[in-house]
Amino acid sequence: MPHDDTVGPTRGGPTRVFAFRFDPPFRLPLALLGIRPETARVELGPDKLAVVFGPWRLHTARSNVTGVELSGPYRWWRAIGPHLSLADAGVTFGSSVAAGVCVRFAAPVPALAPGLWLRHPAATLTVADPEGLRDALRPWPAG
């Protein structure tokens, strides 16, 4: 299965799709939550970042991304499924313990609960190609 595809054009360019990496031991428990390879992806367009993780969603403007770094490996009980970090209120959408990308936001975004009361300053995403997502989220070099 390809980990990065380009899909239909959007204003300003194509949208890149990054699939989540699914470790075999966690496929069934995640599927019970509605999280399967066909229902989990990161969509990165010229103006937007969207994460679909089963029934959970995160949407923000690409300009809201202020930092991105590789992270992992993780302990399974802290990374698998949707998680809220009690330390910094970040959200994790995890389907693998191997590696992921931590994306930081200028303005915190909703993801785990609807409404305005729970917003996250960062999101950790365990995509199949963490380096590719990191590189795609970095600003273009000047010149």
C-alpha cells in the first residue's frame, strides 16, 4: 500500500495524503473504535492540514503549523488510539509504536471533543512515512 499519494487538485496545488502505519497487534482493538487503514489519514494541502482518525477529526490552516519534529518510539499505552496528554494537552492519534511526527500549532485546535472547551497545542501522528510528512510540513526554503 502506498504511504503517500497525491489526490485531486485544490486551490494552489494538490493535496498529499499520508497513511497511518498500523502495527499488527493493534489492528483489531483500533478497528473496534472505527480506526482502520481506510478511515485514517493525514491530508496536506497548500492551505490546510486535516487528520482523519476513525470518528475523530482535526482541521487547521497550514499557516497554523509552527513546528514539526520526529518522535518515538513510544510505549503502547501512551500511543495507541486517540490520547490526550495530561502534561501539555496535546493529542495523539496513534496506530504504531515505531515513530511519528509531532506537529505544533500557533493556535490550539479541537480534535478529541467537539466545541471550544478542549483544544490542543500539538498533535502526534503515527504515519507510515514520518520523515515525508515532516518534510512536507516544513516551510519552503527562501529564495
